Amino acid sequence: MANLIVGELAFQLIEELRPLAERIKRRDRSLADQLVRAASSVALNIAEADYSDPGTKRARLFPAAGSANEVRAALRVAVAWGYCVAGEAEGARGLLDRAIAML
């Protein structure tokens, strides 16, 4: 059940990040690509964990947490470079905090 909830958070995160990724892409294509790949990795690793044996499940959830933290760092970098303002990333940061705590 927890994987279903955190999996849904991962998709909400992607929806929240979509406009930010587009904005960041106009200024830094590489950072936007890394942000998108990391966010996709969160969702994909959680989905893979849902249908895995217990050992593999754990092995998929750790990379999901690492990728979520990478998304958080990419947002901080984007804010630091002025590609977006902190308030624009607040919704995504809240979802990341929740997802990381669950993972």
C-alpha cells in the first residue's frame, strides 16, 4: 500500500515539475535533462519495486530515494542560478520531502 501512495506522489511530482523543467530548459538544457531523468527514475524505480520480490523491492526503493534527492538538488541549483524562484519550486519540494520520507 505504501508503494502505491509513494508511486502516486512520484507522478504528482512529475506534473509539478513539468513547467519548471521547461523554464529551466530555456536557460540550461543539461540541468533540465538531468532533472527530468531523475524525476522519471523516481517513478520508474517505485513501479518496478511494486512487482518485485522483497530483496529486489528494497534494491529499487533506495535508488528511487537517491533520485528524489537528486531532483531536490537540481531544483536548488536552478534557484541558485536564477532559472526559477524558490516559490515556484515549493510544491515540488513538498512532494519530494513526502516521497523521500516514505522511501
